[in-house]
Amino acid sequence: MEEGREFQPSTSSSAEKSGSENSSDQSQELLSDDSRFRNTDLPRTPIVYPFLVPGLMTPQHDQEQMNRGPGIYAVSANPLMHAFAGYQTPTLVPFTYNLPTQPSSTGNNGAGDTQVRDGEQPQAGPQRRVVIRRFQIAFQIDLFLILKLMAVIFLFNHDGSKQRLALLVFLAVIVYLYQTGALKPLLRWLSQGMQQAPAVPPRPRMAGGRADNLGARGNENDAGEGNQQNDGARDDEPAGEAPAGEARNGWMAVRCYLKRKPVDKFFKLNRVEAKVIHFCVRSTCLMKCLKANVSRYFFSFYSTMWKLKIAEGSSPWLRTLNEHCGRQVWEFDPSGGSPEELAEIERIRDQFHNTRFEKKHSVDLLMRLQLRKENPVEKNFPQEYVQTIEDITEDKVANTLRRAITFHSTLQARDGHWPGDYGGPMFLLPGLVITLSITGALNAILSKEHRREMCRYLYNHQNKDGGWGLHIEGPSTMFASALNYVTLRLLGEGANDGDGAMEKARDWILNHGGVTAITSWGKMWLSVLGAFDWSGNNPLPPETWLLPYFLPFHPGRMWCHCRMVYLPMSYLYGKRFVGPITPIVLSLRKELYTVPYHDVDWNRARNECAKEDLYYPHPFVQDVLWGFLHKVVEPVLMNWPGKKLRDQALSTAMKHIHYEDENTRYICIGPVNKVLNMLCCWVEDPNSEAFKLHLPRIYDYLWVAEDGMKMQGYNGSQLWDTAFAVQAIASSKLVNEFGPTLKRAHEFIKNSQVLDNCPQNLAQWYRHISKGAWPFSTADHGWPISDCTAEGLKVVLLLSKLPRELVGDTLDSRRLCDAVNVILSLQNQDGGFATYELTRSYTWLELINPAETFGDIVIDYPYVECTSAAIQALAAFKELYPQHRKEEVQCCIENAAKFIESIQASDGSWYGSWAVCFTYATWFGVKGLVAAGRNFTNSSAIRKACEFLLSKQVPSGGWGESYLSCQNKVYTNLEGDRSHIVNTAWAMLSLIDAGQAERDPLPLHRAAKDLINSQCEDGDFPQQEIMGVFNRNCTITYAAYRNIFPIWALGEYRCRVLLATVKN
């Protein structure tokens, strides 16, 4: 639409005069047509009508004018006149000419007359000339409303997001225009809906020569004169004299009253202009809702909605063995969730944030809200509460079990497994963010919603002193504090963002010596980022992979997690790889050191470590070894001819990395080596297929809860949790009521078994057999684990005893035998079972453990948990298949039982390596010995274990053990001698298996009372302190434990204590 072009009917006497002045310079045209400013150099600032003094008046529209029908009206306004109180609103002048979309064709002789349409006669009488301007939306200035809207914007944009700020400002503008009345005519028409519209005022009589309104351009002075005569004319009055007070030609602000017909036809707009108008119409339809529910629209943007996707994977870069069974991935859904759901999510997020220093563990409520909605409960059972142990009855326990199992069944995914949070460590997410930042894939892989939730998680788990712990419940360490500070900076947080949180973190780091005191893993991550020099690292020579295997310190003899982490680390160290030096990296060099970066003593930094991180100090022999390698060996290997050996070692390392990637479908054994392997693939070739195959598997490790987005310690604990859940439900003897739940779980467990060994020569790649094993998470992960195989075998054997109509078909006996073969192959010479492989080297190899933060990581040690699980599985298999490898199975069970007895502590306990701690391991120890044929009468180990557990029962009747037991290897109660439902369940299960009910059931009754009264109203159990642990010093979350083990303990209590007592 052209600005400043004038049109008039061809019959007007002034048309030719206007055409004669067509050579006037269009650049001199003013927004105002007032002749006094036509040739001045004053600033051309458009004045929007009406311009009101704040608070003095609100726009009052004359009712007669408001009742006019849809159409386009011109409003004359004096550009110098501000609309004060009492100033009459200008009259609406009907404007019914078509709006041109093409420039007019004018000649130098002024012959720009329009042609008369066929069949139309020129109209006699006075005519009006109309100046067409750009569309303007009238609004008023209201400072009080502006201040209110600014306050709302500030309230909902406290995290500083630019995208959110833009949306808030846009919505505030819409609200402002609505409140000040600028959009009132349009809203009034929209609110009428399908009601009869008021009569459209008659059109003014038009001249005959209207064809496309392509008139001649007239002289501006003449236009002004014409407008002075006709601009004020009402559409129901003859065109002629203007009303008094409105005869001056002013700037024409145009208001659009949209007619109920397609606007593109009505206005003769082109396609693009029509789309713009349609968008405006659709937007204004929301104004009334926006006025009544403005907080909802702000809130919908603020409260993000995430959806958990189960067993899905449409990417062509994803590989799978079983249709992604067990895969759990969170995706952002911008349109998901009702206002009530969004409000609930925001409430629980706020609740966690406000209590984050008292309750550091999330409740995993986002997943629970979604799955409970997808699996609604059809029947509710009354909540039970017992005052004294005399009030405990079989009916009350059964109702408690029904409520608990019903609730837990609603959390089951459609593929049969129970998803859940497996986070807790605070050093995992930094590796991912650093890797994606180096490779340039950060923004492509992590959306702004991912990054926002990651920031939320890191801020939520920052300690009061400003640092971060090794895990969510731990005290601040340099390792976690420095890496999480770097992570926030890479995610876009400024050095002073977070309402002082970043400054507190930086102060903590600098007050504890700066990042030169970070652990060796932290030094490696900062070195690849470019914020730390490689000369400040102790050597990680990849040449160790070229050594002969018979040497006890060959990497192939190490624990698989240890060697799979140090494998890519050695590759990066051998290449001295450093990522792009970005402005953030340069800034980090200034922010994280107590001295200028170029003045750092890197040789001293090699062995420097903050005391807060020093769980496993380097022995003297290790310092001597690193010093020799750093000063003597490395200079040789970095130069010719030693560099040829280095290149060969790097090539060998990459072959092992690719083998690991391909045999885990690029999931990898754990999160640390996952991102390290991905980085190595990118360093080798940024455009490689291997790197592209790594990217979609990142999401397998990410989990969202009310505390934010975290990186899990595995790609989940799917098989492990499902196997325990089935055994817990079966223990209740209520299986007939939960057949569909058990059937789905049965299918998942069958689908999760590993069906083949890894390809090629297993010895060449230092791998154990895996055919018939069960992994910790999914079949696509594929790493075989002894206790996971045992628990999987126990479950399929247990379900094989139930009717097929209830739980589905049994597993083929050949696959059962394959599982037994894996278990038998994993027994060490001392009778014990390690985790993934046999114990391949000696305990003294721990002397070269370079990780100051973790203990007992160099070799795969035998554990009471793995050994006990193997005994239980083989005993269950022996019962159903007594002739299969009879002597081997019996010998294995007996040797394993002797191993458990040999490692029992003098106080009767066992140390737990995979959960907290002595109560957990003692449950496994007792259960394994009972499965091997021991009992309270013939086993002193069981008697001592019972004495130990009874001595730790707290006054409430339960048990409560702190993670400090794992760290210090001394039993430690929770603060205040509080009980913990999971520890209580483990102790109950141990005592029930040991026959405590026959001797003195009172401790069991007290514990059962504690569990029954702990149950929540909906059947859930409360989330308490973290219960998982690994590497002695780091805790990890098992979100399902709080549901599984109370069910298991109460199920055994009901059947083996209460019902057995009634029977006797």
C-alpha cells in the first residue's frame, strides 16, 4: 500500500489540476497534511491518535459510532492536539474505496483519470478526496498499566531468558492495547459471534470512474483543500460541509472494522498481505481470554512440559536388537499439559527448590505424574494406620500391599519395565557439555529447554557454601565445583548470573586453591577444553595397550569400567588434543586460577589435589612412576622415532573404542566413557559415521525430574528394577490380582536377555562371553553382569511356576541353560563372583589407581551381592532342572557359600559395594547362605548377622543407615537415628529369611508398623536419603527402591510371619 497517494473520482474538477502537480517530490511528503509543515525541516515524528495524559481519561467511544458495521473508516486528527479530558473523539468517516496494491500510472500531462466501469453511470454531487495512509493502531499512554506490566515481565523472567523476555513483551503489548481500548472495536465485533450484526451504514455515493481506484496524483495543496471540506463528513450525511471543529485536514489514522467476509477479497489484498491480516484476526480472538487468564499464558511458557517416550527410536542413526525395548528418552512437548498439570509441575519444582538444602533428593514426580495419568487406578483401597503392633492384622497388611502394588503398577511402562531416575553423581553432566561444546554440537543436540533444565539442576544442587559435591548429598569438592561452574558457563550463564550463585561458586573454587587442585579426571576435562595445560596432567600413555597381556598391569586385566574410561583418556592424552579456544575458554582461564594463567606451575599442578577430594591419596610409588613417565618416557614418545610407537598405540586405542561403540549400539558401558568415546571419534574424523551414531544415544542418558535435567550413571536400571519388582509382587501371594503387570514385566525380561556373544575373537578385545546373560539396563547395552543375569534367571524361573494365562509363556529351556552357563563361567577361584568378568589381576594393582576420588576401581573384585545372587539363581534352577550340569552347579553353590562366610566381618555384617550399605549386603549375605542350605541353627554366620541387625534397630522400629557407612566402612546411622524405609525392608527380609519369626517376632512387628505408617495416601512411599553407591565414595539414585522393597518386605511378613502364625 503506497503512502501519501491521493485518489479522487474522475468526475472531480480538481483531477486534472492534481495531475499537473504530479512532479512534486514524494520524499517531501509529511505524515501530517497540515500545510504549515509542508516545507519545513522540522522532525517528522508520527503522532498516534489518541494521545492521552495518563490517568486523566480513558477513551470513551460514542455509542452511535461503536454500533457502526464492519468496514474501513478514516479518522481526522490534529497532529498538534493532545487529547485531554473533554476533547471529543473524532468522528468516523466511512472509507469504502478499494485499497490499491499496485503503484498508480500517471503521465506528465496529468491524465491520470480513472475509467468508468461498464454499466455504471457517474454520480452527481459533491465528492470527497481521501488520503490513504499506512494502517495505524490507536492507543493511549497509561503509565500505571505500563508499570504493572513491567512488574509481571520481571516476575516471570527471573532467569534472564531472551526468548521468554521477547514473548512476555509481545504479550504485554497485546494486553496494553486491549486495556487502553485500542482493540476494543475489533473485540466487540468478535464477541458478537454469530449474532446478527448491526445494519451497515449506507455507502456514500461514488463517482462512476472508480476502476481499480487508479486516479491521478494531485497537488498536495489541493488535497489539503479538499480534505478541509470533506474529511469530517459523516457517512449518513451528504458529502459536503464538514462538521464544525473537524474541518481541518490532519493526519489520517485509519481504524479497521473488519467485515465478515474474507479480508483478502474485501481489501483486494495480495496473498502475503492477506496472511498477515488473517494472523492479526486470529491473534485478537484471544484477547478476552488473555484478559481473564493472562497468568495462564505467561505460565504456560514458564512451565515447560516434558514427556517420557518409551521404546521409541525413529532416527536412522539408531541401532537396536529388540525394537528399542527398555529405551527411555525425555522429549520436550511445548503444547503438552493442561493448565492444572503445568501448575502442579511448577508447584513441585518450587517445593523442591525451597527445600533443596534439607531434602536433596528429587521424588521423580514428573515421571510419576505422566505414567499415573496414562495408567489410571480403577480401584482405591483405604489407607491403613496402626497405633500399636497389636493393631497389625493380616487384612491391614494385605490392604497396604494392594495399595502399594496398585500404585507401583501405574508406574510400569508399556514395554513392561519400570523407568526411573538413576542420577545422583554430579561429575557426569560436565563431561557431556564439554564434549558437545568442543564438537560444536551443543546447541544442535541440547535445545534451549534442555539447557534450561540442566541449569536448573545444577543450581538446585549447589551447596550453601557455593560448591558442588561429588554427588547430590555430598559436601563440596573441587572436582564437582569446578566442572559444574564450567558447565554453567558453557550453557550460557554469565560469570555473575544466578542471583549470586556463580560468584559464590567462583569464590569457593578460588578460596580452595583454584582449579590446579582439581582431581586427575577434572584436569583431563579442562585440558581438552583448553582451560588447563596438558603438562599439568600425570601421564596416561596409550602405549600400555601394546604391552603383552601376561603383565599384571595390562589394561585388559583391569575392571572393565576402569579400562573403558582410561582407554579414550589415553587417546586424548597421547594426541594432546585441545578444543577450539573460544572467548568463554579464555575467560575461564582468568576466572578459575589464583594466579595468571601463564604463571601457573604446571609441574606442581600434576600432583596437586584439594583435601576435600582426596579419598584415595596417591602412594609414594605412584608419584615416582608418574614423574618418571612425565620427564623421561613422554619426551621420547612425542618425538621421532618414538612418535611412530605413539601413532601405533593411538591406532590400537581407536580400534578398541570402535569395538566398544559398535557392540553397545553406541550406548557404551557408562556415561563417562560414552562422551569420551564420542569425543575421540570426532577428533579422529569430525564427519565420521561413528560420531553421528553417537549423537542420538546421548538422550538415553538424560533424565528429567522436578530438580532439573541430569545425566544418569547408566542408560537406566531397567532390568535390575524390573527383576526386583516382580519378586516383590510375587512375595505378596497376590499375583492373581496383578496378572497384567506381571505379564508385561515377564515379556520385558525375556526381551532383554542377550542372545549372542560379541563378534570376533573375544580374547583379542578382552571380553567375556555374554550369550544368555542379562544386562543391568537393556539388551542394546549388552554388557553381561553376574548378578543381573542371576536376578533375570530367578524371575523367569519364578514366573514359570505360575499359570501361562496369567503371566505368559515361559522362556525356552535352552536360553535358561545359556544363562546358567554364563553364571558358572564367572565364578572366580576363591568361589566369589565379580561383576562383569573374572577377577583378572591382583589387589596390589590398586597402588596405581590414579583417581583420587574413587576407591577399589582398578580390578573387578568379587562381591557378596554378586555371589549371593548367583547362589540363589543356581539353587532355583537346580530345583526345576536337577540334572543339568548337576555336579558343576552344586560345587559352584558350595564354593560361593564358603566365600560369603569368609568375607563376613567380625561383627556379623557384610560390606555393601552397590548400595547403602551394611544392611543391604547383610540381606544378600543371609539370603545367599539360606539358598545354599544354611539356617540359623547350623550357621554361625547367620546367627552373627541376626545379632548385628537387631543391634542396629532404631527406636521407631526401623533401620536407617547413612551413605557415610560406604565411605568410612563403619556402620553409621542417619542423623537423629531416623529410620529409612529401604534399610528397614532389607533388614526385615534378612531376619525373616533367618527365621526370626520363630524365635522372636517382635522386631519384625515393630518394623512392619514403621513401614505401614510410612505409606503415602496414594499408595506411594516417601523418597528419603539416597540408597545406591559405587566405587566406595559416590552415591547414586534407585528411584524404584522406595516402592519395591517395602512391598517385598511386607509381602514376606504377611505370608511368612502373620499367615504362618495363624496356620500354626
